[in-house]
Amino acid sequence: MADESQKWVLMVTAQTPTNIAVIKYWGKRDENLILAINDSISVTLDPAHLCTTTTVAVSPAFNQDRMWLLGKEISLSGGRYQNCLREIRARANDVEDEKKGIKITKKDWENLRVHVASYNNFPTAAGLASSAAGFACLVYSLAKLMNVQEDNGRLSAIARQGSGSACRSLYGGFVKWVMGKEENGSDSIAVPLVDERHWDELVIIIAVVCSRQKETSSTSGMRETVETSALIEHRAKEVVPKRIIQMEEAIQKRDFATFTHLTCADSNQFHAVCLDTVNFLLNVSQILMVCLIFRIISCVEKWNRSEGTPQVAYTFDAGPNAVLIARNRTSTSLLLQRLLFHFPPNSETDLNSYVIGDKSLMEDIG
Ligand code: ADP
Ligand code: DP6
Ligand code: CO
């Protein structure tokens, strides 16, 4: 590249939604490659709501890879960022921008450094899967910048090396992360289960109980579980494989009753293995949150029971924030009324809800 070319910067911006697991991933068999001990299934949210926006830039003027997360520079020295960068760089192709007079050859990418700026429009590291949207978006935008010609399945295997849950955000709708068998992780990829619009009636509501950073990251929490929980092996080997089959069928058939039963049961079992984990610290503020979680669960379960057929499924990740999946718009409206009644705004139990799907529903209730 000529000296004149030192002036150019080439940029790509991408947006990726987060995903919420309905059959949870919790536990690795390989920490470096991020290989799970069980399959998992999630639903990817609408990109217009909870998402990450990442801009990646390349210029001959950059002398090292750098990244800013929410405006603050973070270190890229960790294995996860390095693994993603290395895997994408290894697949880079020629890039040409005639208007700007830029030509980058496959070989040039080895010596070019990138700058990354990323922003999450929802709480980071608070149990709403920021690592999923974050690493999926990082891998996707780098792949676009470097003209990587891999399909989303192959990209999912790279995003997986950033954060396990990230592989499922490469697709919309209901997605399965197949744990795979290969030692090198080549068959540990995400696959879409149905067309993105297959079950459009569902409305997902996220009640943000606490947007503070959680005290135990998913990574260390699940490591402790694998090392110390007596229940985890039973979950991974006996329970989840059956649930995966049943969940796939429920999704195919849009069978909301079975979907709700499996989603709630799996969220509860995931929290049961967390409680069975030595060193999974519960301090006083977390105990108060656990109480709130149980209040939400009990509110939902009472309602489902009184209706005869389930109206809403609940699931909680590694934090107190409730993800509620309502069967349709009518049940969403009723659910919000109930939540507002039990957790009135500006009260001690204000849930500060995010409404995903249709913001006007909040106004309907007044
Ligand atoms: P969460 O429940 O939000 O997924 P985790 O503990 O799994 O919490 O992951 C949080 C970590 O994910 C952050 O500390 C950061 O390293 C990474 N992360 C979050 N957002 C992004 C992003 N936009 N781009 C890259 N990495 C991110
Ligand atoms: C409870 O994908 O955040 O959200 O692979 O170590 O980055 P790492 O963990 P992460 O774990 C997510 C756990 C979960 C369940 C799920 O998303 O399946
Ligand atoms: Co995460």
C-alpha cells in the first residue's frame, strides 16, 4: 500500500439482537473453545429492541487492535476476543472500495489492525445476555469488514468462541445450539429451528428488576457449577436431551401449553443447579432479588392456573430480570395490568419494565 493510503479508514456498522434461552446452556466441557455440556434452545429478540450496535474500522494508520465498550476502552488481550479476531482474520478476503480508491488483499489483513466501538442499548453483564448480542455483533461486523464468505452457521461457531450464547444470535426466531461431538468444536454450531416469523404471535416482555452488573459472571458461575454441583450431570445427560426434543416439537406445533411448561421448568432447574453450586454467593441484596423473582413467578403461576390454559411463560437467566413470553397481544395486555398492579411504578417493587413487542400496549393500560 502506498503512503497516500495511510489516510483512509474503512468502516462497517452492524446491529445484532440478544437472545433468551428457553432451554438453558449452563456448563462447558471445553473452556477455551467454549463447548457446552448440553444442547440449548433460545428465542432471538426483535432487533429493534434489545440489541448491540458495533462499528469496526480498519486503517493502515492503526497500529494495534483496540476496542471501546460503551465508550470505555477494554482490553482485547483475553482469549475470547483473540480467538474471534484470529478466526475471522484467517478467513478474510480481498476488499475493494473503488470510490475511496482502497484495495486490500487477503494477505494485507494479517498486518492491518482494527478498531471496534460497541454499544448495548440494554444493561450490560446484568443477566440479559449482553455477551450474546455483543460477540455475535462483533463477529458479524468483522466478517463483513473483511469480506468473509462463510454462512451464518460457520460464523456462529466463531461467535461461540466469544461467548457460548452468542452463537444463537446469528439467526432470528427459535434457534438451537447443537453441542456437537467433535473435539475441535467444528460441529458445535447454531441452527435455526423454524422460519423467523413462524410464531409471530408471541410477545416478549422483559422486566428489568435490577440493571446492576451481576456479581458472578455466567462464565465463572457455570464453571463452579460443573466443578461442584451434584445435580448438573443429571440435568445435562438425562433431563435436557428429553426437553430439547419436546421443546422442538412444541415450537413446531406452536403448542403454548407445552412450551410454557418446559420453559418455566427449565428456568427453575437452572436456578436449582445454581443453588446446588458451592461458592455461588448469595448476598443480602441478591436474596431480596430472589424474593422478587419468586413474587413474579408466583404472580404468573397463579394467573396461568386460574385461566386453565397458560397465558405466559417465565424464564430467568443468571440475574433477577424476568423474561416473560406471552401467548399473544391480549395476554400481554392482561399480563402488564397484573404486573403493574403487583409491582406499581415508583413503589418499592417498581419493576421498571421494558416492553418488547409493542410499546403502545403500555399506553393502552394508562
Ligand atoms: P450477560 O448476562 O450480560 O451476558 P456475561 O457475564 O455473560 O453477562 O457477559 C458480560 C461480558 O460480555 C462483558 O463483561 C463483556 O466482556 C462482554 N460484552 C458485553 N457486551 C459486549 C459487546 N457489546 N461487545 C463485546 N463484548 C461484550
Ligand atoms: C444463563 O454465554 O454468557 O444465559 O459462554 O461463558 O460467555 P459464556 O457464558 P454465557 O452463558 C449464558 C448462560 C445463560 C443461559 C443461556 O443463554 O443459554
Ligand atoms: Co452472557
